[in-house]
Amino acid sequence: MVDAEVLEIAAPDGSVRPVRISSPGRVLWPEVGVTKLELARYLVSVGDAFVRNAGDRPVSLERFPGGVDGERFFSKNPPKGAPAWSRSVMCTYPSGRRHPQLVIDEIATAVWAAQMNTVTFHPWPSRAADIDLPDEMRIDLDPQPGVGVAEAVEAAHALRELLAGIGLTAWPKTSGNRGIHVFVPIVPELEFLDVRHAVIGVARELERRLPDLVTTAWWKEERGRRIFVDFNQANRDRTIAAAYSPRPLPAATVSMPLRWDQLDGVDPAAFTVRSVPGIVDSDGDAWETMHDSPGDVRAALALWDADVTERGLGELPFPPDFPKMPGEPPRVQPSKKNAANWDDQGRPVTS
């Protein structure tokens, strides 16, 4: 077995980056036999499209030293031994902690991350120059048990229509599994909490339009057989798999950007580490022009404001690892909540 292989990868300045891939024959996806070297070569083959969509952003690395069936962990700090030509940016997290995260400026950086057993790349929705101001509003349509990709596609089309009605342009991609991700390019003017509220406003309006198909219920026991709009993916330090990023699923599927006319009847299993390079070669990057005309996220934030002022709706739960947030309802599973201990506004009753 070959101990290592060196890939020579073109850099933006025209030079060549030699990236050493150790254990190139290590199988990362055992069901289909995709190796570490195949992963590295996949990233090179989709390099321009990958960097266009995931580049210039802090990125968390989801790593699988023993393959996708084994242990996984996330690297937020750049792994040890990062190349001198790679870049990082300092990030602040909800806990108040600060440390650097890797930024992908060229595909050789992503290939080096693959050498470190990275399978899925999770970029922030904000640029490295100002990580506090997202330039993408990301909406995760997550099918619950009993529904699948066809229902997620139906919800995505309705979401596209809703967003178009407020002047925002939506761009879809597969999650790599059953879900659909919808990204909306926005002018980076508002911080994460505002963008989260904009997502909640959009999600609630979509739920009103399609109550039997869509839910914003945070607690799984309340979601039913519907598409959950995961609004908490809009929080600081919450990320969605990058466009063209491989996923740790048995078939080595990829989170694939699509045009809207490609979405009906889509089979996410058709987009894999082995099939996507040929698709990109023939069809190009479906998201190539996504950031040419960013929209105003305030149009979506106005839906949140109307819910607050006209319908009396307020904050929704944050992830459990977040500090308790202003206006947040109790973090108590509904089936375990003793109604006698809470008032109509969700505030604890004190004696």
C-alpha cells in the first residue's frame, strides 16, 4: 500500500501547492469504497465552485479519522500543522470564548483539510472581514419522520414564492440527505440575532400558509409528520454544510446546489463524490451568480416585527448550549411542563 501521495494544486497566484495525502487508500466511505485520495481529488475537481461558495468565511471542519462509520469530531481551531499559506480569522462565540477558525481562500486549503480527515465543511454565513454581519440568510427545511424529500421540495417552492414576494431571491441545494437548504444572499448590515428573527418571521409565515406541511415547533414531540424549519441554524456559531461539501452518509453524497427547474423529482442520492465532478463540468455551478444581487434582509425582519406587534408572538427557544436569552420561553419539554408553574406569558410563577 502506498504510504502517501502528493497532489500538486494550482494556487491563485499561479504557483503550485504540493499537498501530501497520507494513507491515500484509506477508505472513508466503506459502503461505496471511496478513499481519502478520492475525496482530495474530488475537491480539486470542483475547486472553483467550492471556493466560490465556501471561501472567505470561517469554517468548522467535521472530521472522521476512521471513516464515516467511526468517531467524528468538529475542529473549530485550525488543526495543528496548517500550511503557512492558509489563513484564519478570530471568532467570538455565544459563550464569549474567542479563538481562530480556518478560512478557505483556495482549494489547496480544503484539500489539506481532507488530508486531516475532514469530510464535511461548515462555513459561517458571514465573511471573514466582518464575521458579525451575515451576508446569507440560510433556511434549513428538515423533514421529520414520515415525510421526505418530496415534501421538502414542496415547502421549498412555497418558500421561494414567499421570499420573492418580499424582494428576496432564494437559491436551493440538497442537504445530501432528505432535506433542502435554501440560501438567500443579503446585504451584510444586520447582526446574527436580527437575521435569526428574520428567519423566524419567514418560517412562521410559511407555516401559516402551509400548516399541514410546515412547522416551527422546536420540540420534536410537537412537529408531527411535517417539514421543520430549523430556525436555530441561523444563530451565531451554527452552520449548514457548504455547497459541494461531501456528507458522512453511506453513499458519499454531496450537498448539491441546484437551479429551481432541477428541484422537482430530485434524487439527492444522485449527487455523490464520484458523480458531481462530471455534472459541474457539463452544467457549471448552479450558484455561480448567487451573490451578484444581494437583497435587504429587513424585508424578512418586518415579518418578525409584525408577529411581535400584531400577533403577540415572541422569541423561540435557543439551542441548549446557548446562555439563556432575553425573552426566550422556558427550556422545558412540553410533555414534562407543569402548567401550574408558568403563567400565560411563559414566565415562572413565584409564590
